[in-house]
Amino acid sequence: MTIKVGLVGYGTIGRRVADAIALQKDMELVGVTAHSYSYKTEVAKTKGLKIFAMNGEGDFIKNGIKPDGTVNNLLEKADVIVDCTPKKIGLENKEKHYVPNNVKAIFQGGEGPDVADVSFVAQCNYDEALNKDYIRVVSCNTTGLCRTLYPINEKYGVESVHATLVRRAADPWDIYHGPINAIIPVLELPSHHGPDVRTVLPDVNIFTTAMTVPTTLMHMHSITADLKKEATADEILDIFRNTTRIRVVRNAERVRSTAEVMEFAKEIGRLRGDMPEICVWEEGVGMKDKKLFYLQAIHSESDVVLENIDAIRAATGFTDGKKSIEMTNKALGVNNF
């Protein structure tokens, strides 16, 4: 069976999810929505995508694009919607469009947990999302924390975690929120990321703090975890190397920074230069008694794309989570280098 997917919101995440859907053998992208005309809609048109208007057709027609209908027409064609709109808009769309039309939907991490039946990271809780009407793919940072903490907790048990998140200031394209000449502390304790991790991994006791710094490339996490069992740094690295969607990078390879991670992604031919794997530095992993330290980098534009694809399958009843992850990884070339 081919899953018919509609995409609401063709922005930073939406464009990537659209391309990822197109690469899946068991999915068909039946259309995307846009609020107004831009180069993004020109790209969608060039790719042959059906474009549906969210707020009237006038702006599109004036610029030479005849929409294929409205968002309601898209809902009629789709088995499931992936909502990639800015935060809080997803909840509005749910109440206005998805519930009345009885259509399943996948939301992004900018929405609160109550927008959906389950918060989702595929390798952590795929089965919990099976056949759910509404699934929330958690944020890029929460996804990164869950991906690396989950296998450690499974093998050694995690007593407690403290993570400091060093967050980029804005998306690379964003001309409104940067540059900034400051380091900005998040004056919220804990930062929202810790409670969000527990929506996926409820038994992990995690406390997070955060700050924003003048970069647009990636986020960085400094993680300290107290384990229930003793481990060595090499044993932890073996777990990371053998866990999907995690990539161990090395200072010895001259991958010493987020800038070099992004250059590496370009060199191995990733579309848009994306790095959807969570990058952990080999030299940054250490153990002291039962205390684990490690550093990881998160490409916020791409890591959640993988989860959106798996969430589509879970929502529509594909029962084999491991197989779904393998299918998604293969189609998108994850861990292929």
C-alpha cells in the first residue's frame, strides 16, 4: 500500500520532509501548502509538486502559479498530513482542519506535547505511536538527546543526566534574529528540553540548561550522565558506533568543530549539506567512575526529518519500527559513510 502524504508548511523542515517523502518507495507526496508566493513555491513548481493555497490564491496567480486548490482539497487526498508550520500554528491547524476532516497528522517539536497522542523518537518509542491519530516529532535538540541517551540507558542504566545546550542563534537564512554580539543565557531552570526528553524517555532523570551563541550552523550539547553500572569510554563509543543515526567523528580526522561537520556533510554528497545523524566526538567521550561525559552536535535543520518519515509509517499502521528506520536510512543515505 502506498501512503498518500500531504505536507502543510514548505519551509526549512517542510522542504526537507517533502524531498524525503519523495524518496520513499511506500509513500506518495500528494501536495504541499504555502501561505504566499516565494522562491520556495517556485522550487516546488519546478519539482512538479502540487501546490495548495492556505490563504487564498491571488498572490500565487499574480506571480504565475495556479494553485491546485486549497488546504481542504489537500486533506481530501491525504492519508496523513505532516504539519511543518511554525510553532503554535500546528495546534491551530489541528483544531481548524485536521480534527473536522478526520485526518491523521504529524506535528513538530515547536508544539506542546498536548497537541498529540504521543511524542516521538523512532528508535526510542516507535511502538507507542502505532496507529495514533496525532504524533509529535520532538524538537531537534530533544531528538539528539534521546538518540544518544536511549542506548546508554538500555545497556548501563542512567541514574541522572545534566546537559548544557549551546544553541545557535538562528537559521542560516534568518535575517531577522542575527547576527548577535552576545552569549544569551536561557533564564529558565530547567530549560524546556529536559522535560521534553521525559515525554519520550520518562524514566530518565534529566536536567538541562541552555545558552544561545553567535552561530547559525549547529547546536552543541555538553552532557554529564551518572550511570548505574560501570563502563569504559571505549564501551560507550562502541554503543555510539553501533547505534543508528549517531555518527562518531574524530579530531584526528580534522573534524574539530560544527563548521567542519557541515563541510564534511557537503563532501560526502548530502543533499543541502545536511547531517541528520547526531555527531559525537570520539575524543570528547570520557568516564570517571560511573560518570560519563560526552559532546555532541545537532544539525537542527535535518535530524528530525528522519523521525517524520518513521512517524508517517507508525501513524498508518506499519508495525515494524526497526524495518521502518532501515528503510528511511537507506533512502536518505544515513550512516552510509
